[in-house]
Amino acid sequence: MKWIAALGLLASSVVGFALAADVDAQLDRDSVQVGNGAQLTLRISGGRAGQPEIPQVENLIVQPQGQSQQTQWINGVTTVSVTYSYIIGSNTPGDYQIPAIEIMVDGKKNSTQPLKLKVLADAASQAPPGMPNPSGNPSTKQETTPSEDQFGFLTVEPATSDRKYVYVGEIAPVRIRAWIPAEARAQLRSGIQPEGKAFTLHHVSDQPQQTQEMKDGKRYLVVTWFGGISATKAGTYPASLSLQANVAVKDESAPAPRRSRGGPFDDPFFDSVFDRMNTRYIQKDVTLTSRDQEIEVRPLPSEGKPAGFTGAVGQFKLNATNIPAEWQTGDPQQVTASVSGAGNFALVKAPALMPEENWKTYQAKDEFTPGDQASFSGTKIFQFSAVPRKGDAQDVGLSFSYFDPTDAQYKTLASATKKIQVAGADLVETKKETTPEPPQEAKKPADNLIAQKSAETASGSFVPLVSQPAFYSWLGLASGLMMLGRFLAFFKQRFNDPKRQAHAALEKATRHALHTAGECLAAKDAAGFFAAARLAIQQRLGSLWNQPAQAITLAEISERIPANSPVTSFFREADLYEYSRHATAEEMFPRWRQMLDQALTSLNPPAR
């Protein structure tokens, strides 16, 4: 039917995709009067098909009404669909079932769902949703003003139905759907964006699926993305997402010319079809938003938390490890391990050498290989340097702890132990020795005041103290000591100030992170560079905003800092690399270093 509008060109942020073959049959209403007809629409898309044949049903009249072709352009990919229209009715009241219609599309058999039609002996037939009553009386048509939902909306729901809550730090798979009226013309102008700062959006698929579905008695074209959300704080929050679009819907309230009457199926229903073909469109730039659906975020339990837990949430396996067989105390060597599974790999840290007290380890380099398009699963390979503290033969293994959100408990994985030989003496940590001060002999008091006076003065005369030459020298020395005491007290108070100590610790951690970023940059380790650089900026922002550095996400930065700031640009670049893991060209490293310097410079306080 020519009045069915094709979905317009999707936005450039949505990557083009080809649709699989699809066959669908729909009745415009469930019941008709005796002698009248309902419209059957048979739509075939995604392939070439032959002429369909409607199964014969006793006392059911099927009259073809022609066919139409519909073309969709989606980011350069063209999909052609053919729609066949039929009028179906009967002169005998009763309940009729139209069997499944089988159609060969590109050599493969496809079937529709069976349909039911009730033929009534009186005028109690049902009008299709949003259309006038079959009586054809124009006065029964309600004038409506399109609401925001009539232009479309979003829904977000867990991709699995196992549970309706998530844990702090968990990336929970979700299904995000844009519901657009099937008869509308739409152009999506942006990607999916989080509205609030409660959740962070991860791994949104760049190849959405497209289907047509019924919801609340209305037909929609549905574009579906898969992604993940995570939260850093426990509580119940709305999963607010948005999508910018330009949508044109038909103005059902506008009057339209009437068609000429007459024909074998002279049903007032055809008047409404004619009306809809000539109805004006209302076009509007809208923000499609998700309905208020709340998601519960539960805190990680404190009971049973292993000492080696570093925040990994998901389901993981500790795979092949490589530990050298021969060592020398004090000399570092490389250890390799890999962790695979599904979960928040951004929080997965390197396994620990056991027994832990026998080893000194350094920061690991890692490489993540995604196992699926959305990067929910994959393998992370770690390489880190370790130094043995103890000599002689010993059994060594690796340990990795994580929280399993499905079983709601912490789990610790241990590799098979390996016998190694460590040459050299045990490393002894030297402690600073303090030399005790010799005890001072207590001064004996003078026997009497005269003797004390004699000790203070050489002559023992009764000259007033203020008149003696040494008085002013002693007075100046006492004043100097008093001022020195006040200065030392102020310095001690300043040194022990918790704010100053916290600031000093933050600056030290920031310098360490920047030093690590520089080392990774020199080693062409892009993943290590972004991890260290992101931490340095988070620590600087945490000091300014008075909140934990690890809790600062791109969503909160976008909320509090302009979108064109160097800080926002660097975090977007870091996220882009984190989720794509593309090959790194040599010329990218100087550009990333410059972006980091600009981001840190923008956070420095203005000069007075």
C-alpha cells in the first residue's frame, strides 16, 4: 500500500546493516460485519519471492487488492520490500482462522503466523486502533494532538531475565530499543546517550537490529541496540537514556477529501484508508527518552571478601601461566598469565604470585582481546616483573579473586603450583637504627639561696640583676628561643595537618601515575598509557571535587565540565581506545601526550 511510509535515513552514528528475509501478515482489525471486509496486509522483505497464495477457508471470501513496493535506505544499504493487500470477509457469521501462509524467499521457505477473524451478524465490528468507526460517520472521529510518545520513545531492559538488579562495578547487559511509529518518517540524529550520572554506558553495538512489533495495539518499527550499564554507587536509579531524532507523524485530526463510493466491497472502511493516504504530516525534532524504569544497584557484600580482591565483577577463568623455573633473589623476571570469561574487564587486575610475602611485584602490562562484538567477554593477558625475596626451592602459583554476580559470592581461582629454584640468600629489609641519647645528669640544687646566688654571679654582690651587663644578652636569647618555639609549633601543626598530608599524598600519586604514563608512552604501550593518564586526571579532579578519584566517570565529567574542554576530549579518546582496541599508529602517541598535557594544564589553578 502506498500510504505506508518508509523509515528515513538513519543517522551517520548508526552503521549500516542488511536485513534478513522477513515475512509478516497482519489484519487491520479482528472483527467485521457480515458482507463487509477486513484488510489483510502481507509484507515480504529482504529477498525475492514468488506470488503468494492465500489458503482457502470454507465460507471465507478473499479478494486481492494489488501490491506495492517499498524501498528503505539505511546508511547506504538498500532493502526492498513488497506488500500485498487483500480484502477478506464472509456472508456467513462465525469465527474463522487463516492458516499460516508459506512463501519461498530466495529459495528458502518462510511462514507467517496464523490469523483469526470474527464475522458478526450485527454492527458490533471492531475498528482498527486509531481509525474511525466503520459506520463512516465523520462526527465520531476524535481530533487529537500528538503527544511526545506519539513520535516514539526508548525502552531499556536487562538482556537476560535471570535477575532484575545489578551490583556495583558490574557491567550488566541491557537491550535498548527505539520505538518509532511504523507509518512515521524518521531520521536518527545521535547515538544513545545517558541522561543522568547514576549509570555509565558501555559497549553499545554499532550494528542495531530492525524489526516491526505491536505494542499497546499499535505497530512500531523497532531499532534495537545491545550494550551494558554499570554504576559506582548502590541504590535504585532510573535508567535514563536519550536519542535525538527528527520524526514526522501523520496528523489524524486534519480533514481530508472523501473518495468516490461504489464497488463490490463498498465498505466505509475504505473511506478511512483514503483519509490516511491524504493526511498531512507533523514533523518535529524530538528527544526520544526511555520511560521511567528503575534498576536496583546492590553493594558488593563485605562478608567473605578475599584479601586479594581488586574489584573484578563477572565470571572468569585463570588460564595458562608462565613462571620461570630458575630465579636469583633480587633479580626481576617476567611472569605471564591470562584471565578469560565475561564481565567488567576494566577492573580485572593481574593475578598475584603466591605465597605473596615471598615476592615483590611491579605494575603489569595487559592486552585485552574481545570475545564478542560488545566486548562483554574476552581474554586479558598480563605481563609483569617479579623479584623473589626468599632463596632455595619453593612451590609457587598464581591467585585471582573476583565477585560472581550470578552466584552472589566471592570466588578465588588458583593455578597449579610450580616447583622453582631460587639462588642466593634471603633478602633482609634493613630497618633504620636509632642511637639512644645518653641520659643527662640531673642538676643538683644549691644548698641555700646564698650559694645559689654565688653560683649565678662571679662576685656574689647584691647588684640588681637588671643592672648587670649580661641581663640583656640573656633576655634577647630567651626571646629568640620563645620565637623559635612558636615557629616549631606552627611548623609541627602544619606538618601534621590532615589536609596537607592528603594533598601531598595525592600529588605523589599523581606524579607516580604520570611517570608510569611516560614509561608506557616510551614503550608504545597505549593501554598502559591511557590507564595511568586517566588515573592522574581522576586524582586531580578528585582533589578539586572532594570525592574519590575512582568514582569519577566520563558521564560525571560531561555533566560538570564543558564538552569542548581538554579533559572531556581526553576521556573520550581513552574510552574510544578502551572499547575498540584498534591498532596504534606511531603518530598517535605524540598526539595523546599533547592531549594529556592540555587536560592537566586546564586543571591548574589560575595564576594570581
